[in-house]
Amino acid sequence: MNYETSITADLAEGVSSELAGARLREGPAFPRWLIYAGLGLIGLLLAIAAWFALAGGEPVPAGDDRSQAPSVTVIIPGTTTVTGEIEAPGTLAARRPMPVGVVGEGGQVVRVTVDAGEWVEAGEVLAVIDRSVQTQQAEAQAAQIEVARADANLAQANLDRALQLVARGFVSKADVDRLTATRDAAVARVKVAEAQLRELRARNQRLNIYAPAAGYVLTRNVEPGQTVGPGSGALFTIARGGEMELLARLSEDQLARLPKGASVTVIPTGSDKQFTGQIWQLSPVIDQTTRQGTARIALAWAPELRPGGFATARISSGTLTATILPESAVLADAQGSFVYVVDKDNKAERRPVKTGMVTPRGVVVTEGLTGRERVVLRAGGFLTPGESVNPQPAKS
């Protein structure tokens, strides 16, 4: 009996030692709640996969998670009829500027009768040039005419006497011919002297500077005591009739849309007054560098229209059907103007557009949109093409 008990105790002690050694070899045991949690997570993932498989959908890729897409406000602008208006800068100038210089031989200026900013009539004296020497020359030439007439009278008298003596035989026919030629030469010298006197008087008349036409004096570049001549350049500049014009710079397509004779509103820089003009000429050539041409707008004279100043022209170009967008929706970079539209997959798409005038309602888009697109209203500068967005209709 005691023997069996000791065997059993020894066996129990051996089993306990082996279990303890096994636990030491295997390391510490994991808590049961971790095992249960892992099994639960695996089951949840299997359930989600089964739901997508039964519903026919597929998981959203991690890089295209629309739940993290930015919300953007969009509008569907539609189209409307817009009265076209082109606004162009330009420079004021005299429509028909007339430079006035020395016509004759020139000389010293004795008196200037007008100043810039004054009106003159056609033929009015603008400046008087000293003619004391020319006057003496004219008087000397007048005396030469008297000498020539005296010679002519003497030649005629000699001829008359010779003709009376021909019948008596005292004078030969040859003498008569010689006296006739002398008389004709003397008469011719009278005519030459008279022509020379008229030339001198005409030259003296041209010494003064005259207004070639009625107009408004723009510049005066001469003073009394100054010596002037044919190489002195323009002494005065006159705007014929006081007519002015605006040289408006326009692009090729703008020039193509404008008719000659169109009415224009002109606003000079620094003035709140408006003047009505009319296009009288469209540039026949385009500048190869700027790709622009000139529209010449005729204007009546006004004190505010100073040649050389800047002004803005507002030209009506008819009506057109176009889309109008708020200024916040239209962006621009080196490639030109553009907007962002949201496609059917709710992705941002860059759309190049062509803009026109700016109205109180917004920017007129002439090309690039049909008006049925969903256009990003604002914050388009933070988007990139192809980016997923959550479009939100704008509140009216």
C-alpha cells in the first residue's frame, strides 16, 4: 500500500515538472480577449467583402476616397443675350494736323501774331518776317522797268522815222529790219523787268507766315527776333477746323466686328465728361508685333480733348448670345483664361474660355462654354485637373 502511494506521487511530480518545462519553452500565454478580438475583426472584414460581392459594387480605392474630396460650389450659368460693347484705350490727336513753316527764303521774325490755343482764319498772318532788304530790291526792279520802257520808246521812235524815210530812199530795207529788231528787244526787256518785279513782290509776300486754313493752333515754335528759313521746320501746328480724333487700339477680331460709321462714346482720362464720336476709318493693316490695329474716331473740338492725352472708347458691337459668369469663376494664367467645370464623374476639368466685356452681372464668356456645364463658382485656383470634388449647387 505505501509502495503504490509513493509511485503515484512520483508520477504526479514528474508530470508537473514536464508541464512546467513546456510552459517555460513556449513562453507566456496570450490573453483570451485578444484572440476573440482578432477573430471578430476577421469576421467583420469577411462580412463587408460578402456585402460588396452580393451588392455588385466594389470598394473605393484608397487614393480616390470621395469622402475626403473638397466641397465646391457650382452654378449652371445658361446663356443670355448681351449687348456687345468693346472698351479700348487710345490716344487723342488732331484729325488733320497742318504743320506751318517758312515758304519763302526766310529772315528775322519781327512779330508773332498768334499763340497756341487760339483760333485763326484762312490766310491770317501768323508771323511777320523782316523784309527791308527785299523791299529795296523791289524798288530797284521797278526802276529797271522804267529804264526798259525808255529804251523801248526810243527804239519805237527810231523805227517810225526810218519807215518814213524808206519811201524816199534814204533808209534801206536792211536798216528797217535792224531797227524793228531793236524795238522788239526793248519791248521784251520791259516785259522781263515787269515779270521780275512781280516775282520779287510775290517773294516778299511769302516772307510772312500765313494760316493755310481756318483752325485751332496747337503749337507755336517761333519767337520775335528768331531767324528762320526753309530748314527751320514747322513754326506752328494747326488742327484744321479744330477737328480731333481718338486713335483706339483694337485686336484683329474686334476690328472685324466693327462697322465704319459706328457711334462711339469717348471718355478722356482725368475727366468725367463723355463725348460722342464716330468711327471714320478702320486700320487697313495689323501690327505684326502687337496683333492690333487702329480705329480712328472723329470728334468735334472740346477743351477737354487735348492731343497727346489718353482716353477710353466704348464702342457698341451689336448683340450676341453668350454665357455670363461671376468674376470669381474665371481664372487666368500664362495659357489664357479658363474655368473649372465638374464632369459627370464629379471630377474637376479645366476648360479654356474666351472672355469678352465685363458687365455689372459678370464676365461675358464668348467661347468655350455652352451654358449647361456645372462651373465651379469660386476657389477654382486650389483645384487640379482630374481631382474629385463634391459639387454643391449655389444658393440662389
